[in-house]
Amino acid sequence: MNIILTTRCNKNCSFCFANKVMREKPAEDMTLANFSGLVELACRDNPRPQGLKLLGGEPTMHPQFVEILDFLTARQIQVSLISNLLYEDEKVRMRIYQAARDGVIVGGLANAAELGSSNKMQIFKDNFNALREALGRRDFQRDLAAGITLSRHKSSAEEVAYVEYLSQNLEISALRISLDFLGDNVRDTFFINNKEYGQKFLAVIHKCLDLRIPASGDCKMYPCMFEPKNFRKDIQGFIQRIRTACLAGAAPFDVLPDMSYIHCYPARKLSGQNILKFSHLSEALGEITFLKKSLQSLGREDLPPECRVCDYYKTNRCDSLCLGCRELAVGFLDN
């Protein structure tokens, strides 16, 4: 479960689909009472819930972020931190490192995109190295991945040069690569058979191999972006956690600061109000899973023609457009 603590952000990446949501209304923070209630809800299914992630916006900008970590420490609840690592508040910085040493923060993903300015890179580098050290002190197998988004608008050469730039400034042990989703709740067929974008992805993978940086994919991958031999050899052969179909139940599952819950930011029309109305988190997950599968089934009536004749789709190795690339008109979870 992704717990979106706040819609505040101090970075505002050009590709960020969450920005579009955040511009619709003023910045919002999850109250400490609602956060503790959400954790208690998760604990009813499992006293030590797994897979809790703190994110935003930028989670460290939550005005009570230190108190949130205090609460998690007292309850011995483990979380991952998804952050741009541009925090400069010393109290926040030291509390994060202590939470990592205490085994409360057990890993995370650092948004390493668009760090072109020397000032941003220096802040990021200092925090990245310190958090990695704190995680490793508790357990040498725990680590912090760096993440980038492969732009629709930049060239392969630009993307490869940026990975090289990161490797020159950071000791990266894992790189997670995201596709550039619009997140506009519109039908988006950009990735379908887009071999040019696929070649860009391959160029980054080959650079990661040269630099001995393990790479993984984030969210769905469209196999039709690659020639079959490249997909088998370079993508399936070297990329960790490849998913070509969004089949993992309710995952992803985001809870917003106002306690509404959504499937994911790009598919945020698949949503419900006030997750605390449930007696167990599994009930909310079950609801989203059922509706997700229903929408996926209905979506088969409106497949792109390329997908109807595609072997990946016909053999259930790909489910065509994910919900984040479809225009959803969902109103049955408003109450």
C-alpha cells in the first residue's frame, strides 16, 4: 500500500503525472490521526503489515513527518521511503537515518531524475549516501534504489548521458526505470508498437550493463516496443521484475491525504472515499481488485486494433493498454 502523506513537493519533475492532480486543489496533508488509523487498519489483517510505502508529493515535507516516524518506531512497523531526497531540515534528516538504523525504514526508492543542477545533485548525493549507509548498518542486504523516468521527448543519447552522469556522482546499486505515463485519464496508445521508444529503453539498459548497475522496471512493460529477440535477450534476460500485464490484484494501491483511495495515479478514476470505513484493509483491497478486473474485462471491447492481432495479447502475455492508459468513467465508488 502506498501511503501518500502529502501533496506538497519541492521538485516538480516535468514528467510527473501526480503534479496534475496536485494542481487541482491546495496542498493537503494526511492528519496524524488518520495516518495512525490507516496503520491500525492494516494491522488488523497482519500485526506486522508488509509493503507499506511512504510517498507523496514529497513525504518528508509533511509537517509532522518526524512524528509519523516516531509512531512507526513505537509500533515497530516497517516501511519503505519513496523520496526525492532533497530534504535539508536537519531534524528530518537525522530522524530518517535513525529510523533506518532502527529497522523502521527498511528500503526505498530515490527519485534521481532531473538532477542537472550542481546544487540539487549535491543535496541528493549527501542524503543518498547517508541513507544507504544507515540502511546497510542495520542489514547489509538492505539498500536504496535510484529511479528515473524515460522521457517521451528526450533522445536515446540524452538518456544514456544522464545515466552516465548519475554513475559519476553516485554509487548506484540498483536503477529502476519507469515509463513516461501521461496520467491524464485519456486513451493513450503511445507505447503500442513504439519501437523508437523501445530502442531508447534498450540503450539505457545496455549502458546499465556497461556500468554494472542492475536495472529493474517499474509498473507495466509493453513487449511490443521491442523486437522479439531483443525482448527475450535484453529485457527478460537482464531486467528484474518485468511485468507485461497488470494482474497483481489491487496493486498498486494508493491512499491519498483525504483518505480516499485509488488504484494508481494514472488510473485515479478507479477510486473510493474514506478507506477508514472498512473494518479491515483486505476489504478495500478486495473491492478495488473486483472493480479493476471488471474494468479490464470491459476494456477488451475497445482494444487498439494492433493488440487484437498481437501474439503477446492472444497468448495472455500482455493485457494491452493498462488502466492508466485508458479513459475511465467510474462513478460507482463515490459514496
